[in-house]
Amino acid sequence: MNITEKLNHGFVIFDGKMGTMLQARGLSAGELPETWNITRPEIVTEIHREYIKAGAEVVTANTFGANRLKYCDGSGDFCLENIIRAGIGCAKDAARDSGALVALDVGPLGKVVGWLGGIGFEEAVSCFSKIVRTGALAGADFILIETMNDIYELKAAVLAAKEACDLPVVATVVFDESGRMMSGSDPASVVALLEGLGVAALGINCSLGPTKMKSILPELLKYASVPVIVQPNAGMPQICDGKTVYNVSPAGFAGHMREMAEAGARGLGGCCGTTPEHIKALVGATQGITPQPITEKNLTMISSATHALVIGRRPLIIGERINPTGKKPIKEALLAGDYAGIAEEGALQADAGADILDVNAGLPGIDEAGALEAIITELQMITKLPLQIDTSNPAAMERALRAYCGVPLINSVSGKSESLASVLPLAKKYGGVLVGLTLDDDGIPADVAGRLKIAEKIIAEAEKHGISPNRIVIDPLAMSVSADPSAALATLKTVAALIDMGIHTLLGISNVSYGLPMRDTLNSAFFTMALYAGLSLAIVNPNSAEIQKAYRAYLALSGKDENFSEFIDFAKNAAKSEAGSGQAASAPAPAAPAAGAPAGGAVGPGGGHSELYQAIVRGMEAAAQDAAVELLKTNDALEVINGHIIPALGWVGEEFEKKRIFLPQLLMSAGAATAAFGQVRATMKAGCGTKGKIILATVKGDIHDIGKNIVKLLLENYGYEVIDLGRDVSYETILKSTQDNNVRLVGLSALMTTTLPAMKQTIKVLRREVPDCRIMVGGAVLTEEYAKSIGADYYAPDATGAVKIAEEVFGQGK
Ligand code: B1M
């Protein structure tokens, strides 16, 4: 039996941690564990044997960190291919005659994927492909992608594995105590993405001990239709005598694992701190339990990187504004390549209450594939909403499907043979919920029966490609009533018939009014009629007040708004915006999402702040730059920094800490703040640099440099020459530069509690080697007291403070 069959048949016992066992046998800190596949293969093989003896039915090859960022991609003893081949070889030697399966272990690359400072998505795919191809050729039985923190990297790894071999792919991710991945992804969005990509099984590993993992498991089981695997650590890591230890005993571990087996987990094993004793105890504890059945959840799910939406629970609004047809500003932005500007239109629709954003870049004369990919990349950095990829160009569709970090709506496939042939393979490969248009080579049937027949044909053809009916919604096509007065009713009857057949539906509402006056009025009336007919998804303008009123009223009247709470909130906001503007020209802000509903749209603290502040918190780089330019016309540089940039980053930091925004948004905000700061810098003149030489550096391990750069700017402005060593700088580099340049003042910055020891160490070395040099320190994490306690001469709370210190050291002050 292969891993898929085994997991579907009953419990499968995985092994425990290889790294823990290697450390116990002398692997030293900093040594690459995978090199032992070549230098100490007998030990690696022996560890696998111990796990098999303990009852493991899967052994995980010692290849977790084997990737071309760590091992050379060419030839030589320790090249990547040799490391992987040897790792699989050890596992196969141990597994021979035991019936145990060998998993190629694929861990994270150690770089952020797809964001500034990391590696590109396609580069990550290529790194993973190499690992998987080598492991598959070496004889692995399946691919185990594990310890993934970031959903974009997870997608790159799974996609690469599916492209590089035919072996089953199993993927497990790391959730923190709040039940989200580091990228902010919740269990539903992880399940949606992984099942869309066709994994054989999915699950959780590492990070949490078994107690905390137990609370996340039900969320995965609620959504997953494939087997679920749990591989917790032996408790939470603790530092004891400088070593990391895990203190859940084999018996304690096994007790928790039994509960997870009873709850429905199928694959059971261990991660950091677990040993063959843990696995042996786990085998004993799961004896006699009957596995829970694995059930098809039959959900129609789409998702962004962080949230999933289940289609059919209540009607959802798809914002229609990112589409050049009939929208001059979008057309102009597309022609100018202003993708960030287009993404801002998405943020506005999110604010107005859209649940999903349609993205269409179909404009003659432009590179549609490139534009669609770029807009999607921008959008997914600034909004949590799932996207609808809207194109009839298969090449553009594929680029967009690769770039999108989630499960999109794919708009569209039709009953035309050419469309079915080109779109269905893409939907199968990348996942996504397909929008099927009821038109074929003969056009759009006027009657209900004709449209239903095409819908059935699309569903049947999709099934032949392995796409289940729950991954299809049908668009029975709203046609303009100006051309055919019976068009609206024919469409609505088709909606009702499809709903009766258990098929979800979608309509582009605005088409109905084409060519007529008062389009908003006609659209909103048609929208209400369609909702009443059972419509699942409506492509509309969420900024339209008429549309919002129709929607909110429908939810209230149809019992989909408990206690009318959303409607009452909506009414309050409507009253406010009417009072504010004297008219209700645009949509009032939407009601707060219902409890338990996924948090809605763009990131932001609400009104009352400057445009620069808003642009930074939303991570809009171009807008931040423009807003900074505007502010600098009437404010001096320090006012812009202290009054806008720093407070905005302060808000971002707080939200990050409260887990209301996640690393991608943090990165975007940092990018926007840096762009704004660039404008500030351009307005400030550097002085002559003759007052004295100062070294500035952010200490080792810390990549925060915005504050340090502000300090640099001000010091230069005051006439000092700054030698900027950058960020993540070792004490060796700082010392060498201080000695080489004969510098009298060194400034160190640190923003994290975890990098304060590096600051302390740097000060200690400087004190010893260059005792005459003065040291000032700064950074949000420091206090005057702490600065003194680690031996600094000066503490500067801000850039102005740093200048005062420089003036004192170089004898310019009073
Ligand atoms: Co990160 N980050 N971040 N981050 N980040 C903080 C610092 C954090 C407090 C957020 C939070 O959780 N609330 C938290 C640290 C928690 C802690 O240890 N106490 C944190 C974390 C956890 C992380 C990561 C680990 C996140 C992750 O990956 N899971 C990661 C760390 C990576 C690493 O360093 N190894 C990370 C990454 C990042 C980004 C890359 C996304 C980005 C940095 C981009 C960049 O700098 N190029 C970022 C940002 C932007 C922040 C926040 C939101 C803002 C920092 C900032 O620029 N503030 C921050 C939260 C916060 O501080 N509110 C946060 C504005 C800046 C002008 O202020 O640097 O204090 P500041 O500088 C001031 C003064 O302190 C002083 O003058 C400046 C001007 O007034 N000053 C000096 C500073 N240095 C000085 C030196 C001097 C004198 C004065 O003399 C030499």
C-alpha cells in the first residue's frame, strides 16, 4: 500500500525527530545535520531502525534542510544531490524488509518567499523541484513537506512536488497558539489551498506541544476531506543550561496522541524533542481505537492567504471595479503600468463591503498576463479578500493562478470545446472554484432548459478531469433587458433551477441594465430579485449605495442577519454619511462582519488620520510616496517623520503584536514607510560632514533599520560624516570599521528583545578593543536604564537625541 492507501485504511504511525536523535549522538550546534548522511550514514540508518523498531510505519529521510541555498547545486561530495541520495539511501536501508515507507523530508528554505528581501515565488518552486526530483529518483515513497510557516512557500513547495514527480504529496504546517500560521493563515485557508493543489494528506507539525495542538485539530478536521496528520513537539521548548529541552514524557505524549487519534487524526508521529520512546508509547496508546471515518465535506471554498470563504452559506459580493471595460481610470492605470494604483481600487471596494474582488486586466495592446499577475501580487499584499481571476486568456490565467496565494474563483470556463480543453486542466492543477458560463459553440440559449444543459455539460466535463461538482459555480448570464425584455426573467428562472439542483450560482448584475438610464436602480432591483431566487455570488459595484441598501435589506428580510444587527449598524453608518455629505451619493461603510465571519477587507485603523498614515498602515507604497511629497510642501521633514511615519508604524506594530495583521502586511507597511522616508530624505540636505565621523549599525540578527536611517539622516544634516554599516551587522565588522576609520562615536540600534544580547556583546568588544571610543544606543526596545546596564555611554530616545549626543562627544554642544 502507498501512503494514500495506508492513511485511508487506518492509522499510520510516523517517526519522531531525527535532529533530536542526532544531537544526542554528538551533532554540534551549527553543524548541518544532513552532512551526516555522508559522513556518519551508519548513525542515521541506526536512528531510522530505532524508530521502526518502536513501531514507526514511516521513516522520514534526513533531508529536512537539504536545499540549494544550503548545499551546492553542482558536483562534489557534499553537493545537494549527494546529500539527498545518501539521506534516502540511509532510510531505505533501514526500512528494507520492514514494510515501512520512506518519506523525502522537505523543510522550509529559510527565506521569505515572494516578498522584499526574500526569494521570488518561481525561484522557490525551482529550489523545491530540484529537491523533489532528486528524492523521487533516489527512491522515496512519498514527499513530506513539513514545518511550513508561510502559506506562499507552502504553495511553492506543493506545486513543485506535483510538477516534479508522480509520488503522493503530504504537507504539514506550523500553527501558533492563536491557531494561525506565521503568514496569518487560518486552518480553513490551509485546507482549501492544499486540497485544491491535490495533496494526499495534510496536517500540523512542530511549534506546539500536543496539548495545544489538540485544540487546533478540530478546525482542520471540520474542513478537510483528506486524512489529517499530527506531529507535535514533545512540549514547548525550554532553555536549560544553554540547551533546548522538551519536557513531555513518552507516556504524557502518548496520552495526548490517543485523544487526537480518537478525534479523527489518521497520521500520528512526533516532531522536536520526540524519540523512539515517544513513538513506542504512542503505538501502545493507540491500540484498540477504531479510526474515525474520513468524510467528504463537500464544501465550495475559496480563500486568500489568510482567510477562507464557504460559498453558499450566505450571498457574497464580488467587487467589479478592477476591470478596464467602461472604467477610464483603470484603463489608464493599466496602460501606465500603475498596478499599485489599481490595487488601491481593490482596497476601496474592500472598505465598501466587498467579500471578493474581481480582477480583470483584459485591455488590447498590453501584456495581459504580466498585468494580471502584477495586480494580483499587489492586491494580495494589501487585502485579505479572496480574488476572482477574470480572463479568457489561458496564458494569463495560468500566470495568475501560479501567483495567487490561495484558492481563487476562476472566471471562467464555458461550454465551448476550446474553453473546456484549455481551462479545465488549469483548474485541476492549481485548484480554484470554476465559474461555468452557460454558453457554448452555438451561443447563449434563450431558454432555461438550454442553459441548464450547458451547465450539466460543464460539470460532467470537469468531472472527467477530476474536478468535483462542488468546485463549480454556474453563471447563467445576465443579459441586457434593453435588447430582450424577457432576458432578466429567463436568467432568474435559471438561477432558481440551478439552486434546486444544488448548484451554486453567480451573476454579473450590472449587465442587465446596459443601454438604459438609471442603471443603479435597475441593477439593485435585479440584484434583489436574484438574491431571492437563491443567487450565491453577485458581481456588483460595492461602492453603490443602492446596491448596498438592496443587499443589507435582503439579508435582514431573509433571516440571514441575526437580530438585524448588521442592518442596524449599516443604518447608523448610512445616517452618518448622509449627514456628513448632505446626500447618499456613495455607499456608507459596511456593517461590522458578523461574529465568526472572516475579517473583511483592507487593513486600516479607520478615519481621522493623514493620507500618509493611512497609506503606511495599508502598505501602499506609491500612495505613501505621493502623500509624503504633499505633506512636505507644508511641513518640515521632522514633522513628517515624527507626526506621521512613526505613529503609523507604531499602529502597525501594535496590530502585529495583537495578531490582527501578519508578516506580509508588516512588510508592506515597512516598504511604504521606507518609500515615504525616501521623499523626506530628498528634501534634507546633508551637511559638510566635517564635524566628526560616526559609525551607525543595527546589531547582528536585527534587520530593522528605519529608525537607524532616520538617525543617520539627521546626523548628516547636522554636518557629521556617517559610516553606515547597515543592518544585521556583526561585532567583528563594527570593531574593524571603528579601528580602520579611527572613529570616536559608534551608534548601535536594536529593535527586538532577542537582539539585545548582540548589542551587549558588541559593546563589550568595543570597550575592550577601542576603550576611547564612545558608544550610543537607541531603538524602541531600549531604556536609559538598560542602556547603562549593558555598558553604553549614551542612550538616545530619538534622532534628535542622537544629534545632541554627537554634539557633546565632538565638543559642539554647550
Ligand atoms: Co518588526 N518587530 N519584525 N519588522 N517591527 C517590531 C520591532 C515589534 C516590536 C513588532 C511587535 O511585535 N509589536 C517586534 C519585536 C518584538 C520584541 O522583540 N519586543 C517585531 C518582530 C517580532 C519582527 C519579526 C521577528 C517578525 C517575524 O518575522 N515574525 C521580524 C524580525 C526580523 C529580524 O530583525 N530578524 C520583523 C520584521 C520586520 C520588517 C522587516 C517587516 C519591518 C522592518 C523593516 C525595516 O526596518 N527595514 C518591521 C517593522 C517595520 C516593525 C515595526 C512595526 C516598526 C519599526 C520601526 O521602523 N519603527 C516594529 C513595531 C514598533 O516598533 N512599533 C516592529 C519606526 C522607527 C522610526 O522607530 O526604530 O524605534 P525606531 O527608531 C526611533 C528611535 O527608537 C530611535 O530613533 C528613531 C527615530 O525616532 N532610534 C535610535 C533607533 N535606533 C537608534 C539608534 C540611535 C539612536 C536612536 O543611535 C545609534
